[in-house]
Amino acid sequence: MVAPADVPAPPVPQTIAMTSGADGLTHRVAEVALGEALLAGRGTSPALCGHTVLVTSLGAEPGRPCPRCAARTAGRPGS
Ligand SMILES: [Zn+2]
């Protein structure tokens, strides 16, 4: 029998920190999702937490880390 805590979490993709102009938080956006958004000519990309980040905010000042994105990348090296 396996306890729920022993079930490995699903893999989290490589991410980039992006500050959203909408809420001022720095979210984690999957590199794949950002690449797809840029190739499709979209100005937005979904963050790990589900927030939609404006790609135009790449040069924005860093904001407070998004707690929901942080929870999804916790324990990973280099994040
Ligand atoms: Zn977030």
C-alpha cells in the first residue's frame, strides 16, 4: 500500500520568471508555453498557476514571487 505522500508529483517543465503587469507578481511560465505563444504571435502566455502573463512585461521590474507558482516549483534545483 502506498500513502498519498509517497506518490511522486508530476514533472514540472522548465520555467522562466515573468512579472505580470496585471497583478505585479513574478510568475513562472513554462519555456514551452512561452515559445508557443511567441510563435503564434500571442501577447500572453499562461503561468504555472493559471494566471495569464503579458509577454510584453518581460522587461518589467521583478515583483513579489507568485506563491502559487512557487508552490509548483518548490524543491526543484535552479528555480
Ligand atoms: Zn503564478
